[in-house]
Amino acid sequence: MQCVSCPSMSVLWNGEKTNSFKPLRGLRQGDLLSPYLFVLCLERLCHLIDRSIVNKDWKPISISRGGPKLSHICFADDLILFAEASIAQIRVIRGVLEEFCKASGQKVSLEKSKNFFSENVSRDLEKMISDESGIKATRDLGKYLGMPVLQKRINKETFGYVLERASTRLAGWKSRVLSMALSMAGRLTLTKAVLSSLPMHTMSTIVLLKSILTGLDKISRTFLWGSTPEKRKQHLVAWKRVCLSKGEGGLGIRGSEATNKALIAKLGWRLLQDYSSLWARVLRSKYKVGDVHDGSWLVVKGTWSSTWRSVAVGLREVVLQGLSWVIGDGRRVHFWSDRWLSSRLLMEEVIMDLPTEYKELTVRDFWQEGRGWMMERISPFVSMNTRLELGAVVLDNVMGARDRISWSKSTDGCFTVKSAYTMLTASYNPQPNVERDIYASRVFVQCVKGLLRLPYIYFGTARPCQEIRRGLLYGKNGKCRDRVRFVKELAAEVTKANLLSKEQMSKPARVERMIGWVAPAAGWVKLNTDGASRGKPGPATAGGVLRDGDGAWCGGFALNIGRCSAPLAELWGVYYGLYLAWDRKVSRLVVEVDSEMVVGFLKTGINDTHPLSFLVRLCHGFISRDWIVRIDHVYREANFLADGIAEFAFSLPLGFHLLNSVPEAVASVMSADNLGTSRPRRICVQDGMSKDFCYTEDIGAFCVKASLYPGLKPNSIYYLGPRLGSYDLASGTNSSFKLDRFGERERVKIKKRERMGKNNTRFLMQFAVLAIVLYAAIMVKEATSIPVCNIDTNDLEKCRPAVTGNNPPHPRPDCCAVARAANLQCLCPYKSYLSTFGINPSRVRPLLANCGLKSPSCF
């Protein structure tokens, strides 16, 4: 603590300040540095305890035979110490604590400390140890972090505080809120946001008694329907129906029992995945956690603790029901009785009875190295579709990865409480939901607003619904008697509702860009791959092509996979493309794929529980070899050749087909790519303006053709910053606007303000126009995929305006140097394309001249 200095302080005594002094016991409570120093000091205490164990002075306890030994557990500012119950051991513990306190300046609070002894320790020994340590003995450790430290069987009183807490919160609302006639929507919000979340911490650690869970539901149900102790209101809808999701006609409130099981299941899932943490090692050793195929370790026993009973419930009733496998070497997965090929068990899909000896065989038993699946053993028992799906899966004998468990109820294989709750509450026999269809209809939006069930839609209080009901039942409605008029007006209402709905649905604007294939740089080879699937899953293929810097064909392949999903087909295309490139001795490779998901997997990796991780791992095995591989995402318009080969592969037999020459089916696409043909693609515009057309910096952004902003004129250059200025390239006029922002992604309001001063006009003429022209060169390069002007985005950093004092920004000389080096003459072939950016070439020449630049001849 000598490196930490404390401020001096004084005490006000009877209104007068006493002499100042400095604290000698370290930092005061609440100091921001205190937690860090406390953790460092506590780590030193752990070192002292470990040293005593190594010297065999401290004897830790063991929870089970052969299990990890426990000596200490550190919490936020508390410490639990474990040792043999003897006088010698309490002296060792006291000596370690005294050494630590002397070195750190800390002190043990004996009054707040407790001794807890095993039932096997005699009362006399308990008293001797307590007297020696100065710490009182106890039979109840009470609560820690809101949870009781259990040493006995659970009863209703153990977790009665959960009900008491919810009732107390409800009582406060009744005195403050219900007296103000809170609507049902308000009560629903409070129920979901507060009442349902109060017991979450407790539910995450143990399975509560049925009576506790029923009581929690009763409190929520009573409050939702507005009942009070004085007056009980009728519950119009069954609670089970209310707890359904909104899509199924419920209100989306989570039931307590299913929520409790889903939260506990998360502990069970972590136990199966975690082999290193202390709690997992203790439970694994104590309760002999073994293979998930052998459920003997999950059979209830009387000696189980309440914690393990709860974890076992989560494992049996949730985790094992949704468990699936990601194939590695295939040695742990049972071929017929495990969920590994799809969401279903192969045993449920067999077309004839399996021999008894087949039922326990693993996936590895049906795989032969160098040959693949032993179809002669599999085909008699499965359908053609299953055989095709097997063709899309291989065992990993290269990377040596083991089979891993995965969660089948999520797309990425990771366990989530939400997916577990959905699985527990899912209906196995879904029926057509008439109410949901009526709710989705825009015609009845006024009739069903705020109501719950079909009878209330029909017999409700909304006037239009009542008129229709009376006319149909009693024949007193003129609209219903005049059928033609009734149908016409009803059709008009439907049309009007649809038009209003379309107006309210804001679709992002789109701008058109020209996209084409770009040849790689000299010394590089480009690999374009694509995958296709006609279903989820469905018949699937993949294709790829290698081309050099001249666009010449260096090799290709077509792959008829069988049946799989589109992402898996894309990954198979990448894998075989990497295989082909490595086989052709390529040293520098650019891989282009039109699937952003696949590019993300290859660049950032993927979770081991993901169903596609086995193939991503095989691709990484190629990428990590001794060569240079770059993964890029391109639009489909720049990947037409690979797309055509994938379509061509549907006409080929199953398997891999090497293409040493261009197939006739895609020869025209190959020729178009070599000629530099571009294809149009409409790009989404965000926040009223395409992000591709803005150059952003610290003080604002330069945007070309910002006509998509409301209030801005086309063919203008805008400076979006503290002040919004524009220079109209068509007329040469200047104007200034004030920009009011309402949020990061909100629309902007622009108000005309005043004419720009000479300095700002000069700034726009010399810097803004120049930066935009350079940016246009970059955009031409990206949009047409043809390198132009030898300029990239980093060069625009040199055009960042300099600010001196209170003077307006002015261009730096480096910006002019960038333009000279770029040789803007190369923009001439794309003169017509510049109109996309709102740049009038005739207006650019004098502006560039002001910066001392010679304009391109075409301008």
C-alpha cells in the first residue's frame, strides 16, 4: 500500500472542523481503486493458502473419492475456508490469516464470521475449535447473495420469500397504481417486466416446489385480470392460453414451471460443455457424470443434494430432449438413435426393421477411410432422400476433432433459455388457428384491438362489428340486405386498409450500381465458388472456377452433393475450391463467395456447436497451410460464372467432377466476364441516402446526389456537418442550411438559413468538389469492379481539411498531390457514369483549376 496515497480528511464536530488526518487502513470504502487492490490482495491470500497445502500444513477436504480438493472459495468480499476439523488445522488457518492481515492491513471480522461443522464432529470438538478460533459455531449459514445455503431438505418455507417478495411488490402497486384504473395493457406490461422477472435468480439455481410455482402464477394471474382482495374479477381466458406466445393467440407471459426448467437446463448444458470450472469438476466427480447415452448417472437416488436433483431434472427433461451432435470422428455418435444428420432420428425413418446388433453401432462403424459411407449396409434401411443427405456429410479424419454435442433447437447450436422454453411449451399437434388469422387481417383491426378471443371479436363492443352481427342475425342491417352494396363497400374498406398499410410500411430506397467480375492482380489467382439448394434441405450442388490475372481458365469443378441446405452447399464449394487450388500449386489465392454468412464463418470462425462447424474446420485446415489466402464477399452479379457451374452440376451424376475446360453451358458468361461486362444491381439505401455515396470524417460528411434526403436538391454536393452547405454543380449557385438531428438513425430536417460566406464558398469549391471527384473515382472502381485512377479510400485522409483558429476549414496541399498522382484523365471512359454522382464535368474544370489542377480533357 506504500504506492497508494490517501487524501487527508477532517471531521465536523459540533459544527467545527477538527484537525486533518490521513487514514492508515488503506483506501476508504467506495473508492474506485479499492476493488482492484482488494482483488490483488486476495490473490496473495490464495497464494499463502496454496503454499500451506504444498507444505502439507493445510489439509483441504474432498467432496468425493478422487475428486478435486477444496481449501477455499473466494466471493466478492467474503471467503469460505475448508479444512479438517481439528485444533491443529484451526491454528494453521489462523496463522495464514494473521500473516495476510499483517501484510495487507486488512482485518478479519470475527463477529461476522461463522464456523460450520459436519454432523460427524462431536459437540466437544466443536466448542474447542470455536474457542481456539474466536468464531461462533452455527448450524445454519443463512442466505448468501439472496439464496439460502442449504443443508437440509427443501420445504415450502425454504423459498417462501419468493412468494413474499412478489406479494409485497404487488401490494405497493395496488396502493399506487390500481387506484388510478390501470389498463389491462399496463398490467400486462408490469406482469411481464416485473412479476415474471422477480424469481429469475432463484429459478436459475434450483427447481422450486410445485406449490411455489403455482403461487407465482396465481399472483401474476390475479394482477393481470385486475382482481383485488375486496373484489375478485372473472378470468376470461385460461392461464394456459394466456401463457402462449402472441403468434399462437396468447399474451406472451412465461409460465413459472416451464421457465424454471428452462433456466435450470442451462446449468445442465454448461455441465456437459464445461470441464475446467471448479463447480463442474466437483459435480462431475461427486455424481459420476458420464456419457449421455448411459443414463444410469441420472437415476434419482436418496443421497442426492437438492442442487444435483435440480440439475438432473434440467438434463433429463430438457437438455437430452433437444440434444443433437456435430460430427467429428464419428466415434461417440450412435448412427441410428442419435440426432446428427437432421432434426430427426434415423431410427424413426427406417423403412424396415433394424437388426438388434445395428442399434448400438456408431457413425464410425458405417464409414470406411478412402471410400466414404458403406452404402451397402445403410441403403436397405433408409430412403433415397436420407442417402442423398448422407452424401453431404463426411467424417473429420484430417483435423482429428471429436464429436461434440449441439442444441438442435437453435440455428447456431448454442443453448438458449428462450429456445428451451419454446420447446417445453410447444404444441405437438398444432391446430389451425382461426383467431390468429383474424388478428392478422387488417379489416378487423379496430374490432379486435385490445381483445383476446374469437367470441369477443364477434360479440364485442366495437360498433362496426355489432352492426354486422345484428344485420346477420336479425336482418335489420340495410347493408346486409343489399348484398351488392355491402360487398362493394366491404371491398373498398379492404382496399383502403391495404393502401394505408403500404404507406405505413417504410421500405428502404434503392440505387442502381453496375457490378462485374474483376480480374485479380498479377501473381494472384482468383477462386469463385457458389452453392445452390432447391429446398431446406433439398437437392444441392456447388461449383467453382480458378482464373488468373488475364481472366484465363485455370481449372474448375462441379459438385452434385445430394441433399443439404444452401449454406452447407456454399461451404462445400469453398472446400473443394481450396482443394483444387492447393492441388494446382497456387501460392496466392483470392476466394470470392456471394454468401455473407459463409464469408463470416471463414473469417471469424464458428462455434464448435454449430451444425456447419465440421466443414468450416476442414476449410480452415486448407487456409492455414503455407500459402496466402484472402476471403472476400462479392455480389451475385460478380459471381455469375460460379453460379452457372452450380446450376450446371444439377445435370451431372452425384459426386465431384473436375472441369479442365469451360463447359459449354457457361461459355457465354466466361466471355462476358473477360470483356468486362457489368450487370445492374439495386443497392439498399439507408436513412434516406446510400452510405456508399458519402465520405465521412470528424467534422461531417460529403455526399453526392443527396436528393434522397427530403429537402435536398439533386446534382449538388453537400457538406453535412455543424453547418450544411451545398454547391449546385448544374447552376453554380451556393446556399446554406441548418441541420437539425433527432438521433443517430433518425431522419433529418433541413431549413434554409442564409447565403454562404466567401470563405465557405471557396472551401466547397476547392476542397469539397475535389474530395468528391476523388471519391467518385473510388466509387467507379468499386461499382464497376475495374481499377481506375490508382486511388483508394485511404488517400482521402490526406484531403481532410485543415482548421486554423476560427478560420473556416481549407484544403491541405496533400489533397492536390493526391489528385495529381491519381491522374484524373483515367475517369474519361466513365464520364457517363459520373452523372450517377450528380457531377457535371463542365462545372468541375474551373473548380479544379482553383486548386491548381489541370482538368481532364473530357471535362
